[in-house]
Amino acid sequence: MMTTASSAKNTITDLPLPPAPFLSSVMQIEPQWIDYNGHLNMAYYNVMMDRAIDQMWLHLGIGPTYMKERHGSTFTAVCHVRYLREIYLGDPVQITVYLLAADEKRLHTFEELRHATEGWISATSENMTIHIDMKARKTAPFPPDIRARIQAVVDGHAAVPRPEGIGRKVAMPSG
């Protein structure tokens, strides 16, 4: 078992980079997530998108092992979800994750929750995530090895077409 930052660094560089864009595993809607309207409750869109982000973070080397061994983690600072089409119990879903941009402390992501077999988009989520030093519980720069890995993924994702909906703001329609 690794216990030092240098051994964690060696393991991180050995991991393959995630594809561009990243595609989560197929997920199933859980029965308790269905609300009285008969469709997926809004809160659980976030649960599934968060699970997809956790899957991608493992590829970036910033998952639970990173938190335990290097005392760094990420917190969501901003989340903007758009609900586009209802999804129901029994519908398989899969999330596409785009890592749009990053700097020394922040990650800008965009997720599309799709029906896994039919391909249509049920919801999107645009997020700003911040890196946290868990000992101080304050924002902190990513370590250089992690920052380089993140930048390689950002560069790879820059080569794919941008999905519709990035940068939308919440406002009343004019007119």
C-alpha cells in the first residue's frame, strides 16, 4: 500500500487518461428516487452526475485515495442543472463529462445525463469545482503532478465539439 506523495505520484502517472469526453458507467434509477409526479426527483439527477464525476476523478488521480494519502479533495462551488426531459424508473442512464477548463485551484465541468440506450439528453449540469487542502479546509493549488494530468485532460477535451448549453445563466425571459 502506498503512503507517500512520491509513490502516489508514480501511480498517477501510470494511469491512462480518461477519454474525451469521459463516459460514465451505465446507471439505474433507484425506486426511492421517484417522486409523487412519477418521474426522477430533481435531487437525484445531481446524485447520478456526482457519481459520474467521482468516476472521472479516479482517472485524474483525485479520488478517495488522493484524499486519504495527500489530504486534498474537491468541493462543488457552483452547480447549474437544466432539466430537459423526464426520466423514469427502469430507464438506464449514462453521463458524459466534459472537462472544459482548469486553473491551479478550479475545474469547470459540463455533464449531460442521457438515456443510455436511446441517447436523448434528460438533463445537463455545469459546475465549478474547487480544490481543497483538507487539513486546512481551504482552497489550495493542485499539486504539480495532478495539475499536469488535469491540463492533459482539458487539452484532450478541447479537441471535441462543445455541447449545447454551456454558459447558460438563470434569468427571466425578456419581453
